[in-house]
Amino acid sequence: MTFMELAKARYSVRSFDPRPIEEEKLAKILEAGNIAPTAKNSQSQRIYVLRSEEALEKVRGLTKCHYGAPVVLLIAYDRDVQFKNPFEEGVSSGQQDASIVATHIMLEAWELGIGSCWVNLFAPTQTAKAFGLPENEVPVLLLPIGYPAEDAAPSERHALVRPLDETVKIL
């Protein structure tokens, strides 16, 4: 499968099979995140693998968008480690780093037959508190992952893509 085929085939899975993810596949998924590029190679990402019943119960209390996944990755960044742009105060890379890492994870997971869904519908501050994250770590997204359920299918919005001339401007 080419990269474009993989990228077009991947969709947000919102219904998961309860079977666990094999350790070797989870290790590959996490490695894909670990090798993702980050600003100045700061590697500010922090990934929490939530898979105990206690952790998953907390997730269910924080968002309705867990979709019954056997694992949820909490992807955050460390404010103290992120790259800070010297040209403009307040511009830093933490959210970008976490987003690049999450994208690598999603694509590697899909290649291994494991689905995911990027979730922003949660309160980051409440989530950080619930999982006891250090004060310098900021949650960016929750990423439920697992094998798609038999009835899992792409959203009707999945194939809707704006024309390039609406999203790309050549100057």
C-alpha cells in the first residue's frame, strides 16, 4: 500500500472491538510516535497509555468520545521542554509536536490494522488533574485505539474534501 492509499483508507474509528492490542503492535505504534519530528528535536511529547480498567473508567468520565476502545492514548506536551520561538513571545511548539506525534501514531496503527479517533472533546485541565500529570504537562488530545468493530465504518463526512484551490494558495 502506498502512503496515499494508506492516508485515504484511514478513517476515524468510533466503534471498537474489545480485544486487546498485542504488545508488539503497541510497541510499534509508540515507536512511530517516538521517531516523529518535533521542533528542534525537543521531543516535548508525553504519551500516557491508558488501558487499566481504572484509567479507562476515568476516560469515560471525562469524555463520551472513548468509543469503547481497549486503549486510550493521552498525548500531552511538556511546557518546559517545548521549543520557544525567539522571534515572538508566546509562540512555542508543544501543540504542534504533540500533533505530529499523534499523526505518526494514527498512521502506523492503521497500517497494523488498528483504528483510532482523534478526540478534542474533553477538558484538558480536568484530564491532567484526573491522571496526576505534572503541572508543566498539557494534554492536547485523547486517542482511543483498537481493532475496529465489525460494524465500524467511516463517517459520512470522511470523503468530503474541499478542492485544493480553497485550501492552498500559491503566492
